[in-house]
Amino acid sequence: MRAFLLDLVLTAGFVALGMASHGSPPAEYPLTALPFIIALVGAWALPRVSRDPASLVSGAIVWSVTTIGGLGLRALFGDGLAGAFTLVTASVLAVFFFGWRAIAAFRSSRSPR
């Protein structure tokens, strides 16, 4: 559950950072975040992710489903998908989703058994 909440906070933070960098009004936050939150929940519904959420394989699944699904839903909702936006989305979510998992893997490999 903690891993899901961390991914959720990171996804919400990604949207908030993007909106702040473009001066978007806070009232637009829910509709801007919704496609990515839906995609994240979809990723977490996959058994592989829920079985071993901290693994890098799960990170890859969460990243790809959230990125592709979020961008796809965003397009269906009628929002723009400028080329730079898709690259920034993929890059930031990769750093977020792989980052904490890589740190967790490093810490577990260094802990005494």
C-alpha cells in the first residue's frame, strides 16, 4: 500500500509541477491529473505490480502504463499532446517511478542479512 501511495504522490506531484511551470490555474488540477491517476490505478491493478511493487520490473510496468495510458486518456479528454510534453512526461515519470525503486533496491542489497 505504501508503494502505491508513493507512486500516487509522485504522479500528483508531476502534474502539480507541470501546471505550476505553465502558470495553470489550480482549479484545473483535478481534470489535468485525472488521466494520469486513472492510468496509474490501471497499472497497479496488474498482478505483477501488486505482487512485487518495489521491483524495477514493476517500476517499468507502472511507468509505461501510466505514461502511455495517461497521455492517451489526456488526448481522449481533448487536451493537447505537444511533442515536448510527451518527452517531459516520459522522462519525469521515469525518474520518479524508477528512482525510488532503485534506491530501495540499493538499500536492501546493502543491508545485513
